[in-house]
Amino acid sequence: MGPIDWPEFWQVVGGDGPCNKERLAARVDAWDNGAWVREAAQAHAAKQAKRQQQSTKAA
């Protein structure tokens, strides 16, 4: 432990840290790989809404 290097600290806080590029790449990869889940959830929600709407009209 030693004194805090404030310029380095604020550089990291500002997004220019040593692992920032890798962290952002992992987030982008996770977002891209999760697209099918989001699409499936939207399709399921639309299907459920359609069923709910049809059952409301039938009642």
C-alpha cells in the first residue's frame, strides 16, 4: 500500500483503465450472443398478449 496515484485513478474512472477494452469487448460479445434470448422473450410476450386479447374478446 502506498499513496494513491490520483491521475491514474481518475484515468481509470474515466474509462481508460488497463482492462477497459477487454471488459467492453466481453460486454459487447455477451450482448450479441444474447440476442436470440431477447428475440424469443419478445416473441413469447407478443404471443401471450395476443392470447390475452383473444380471450378478452371471447368473454
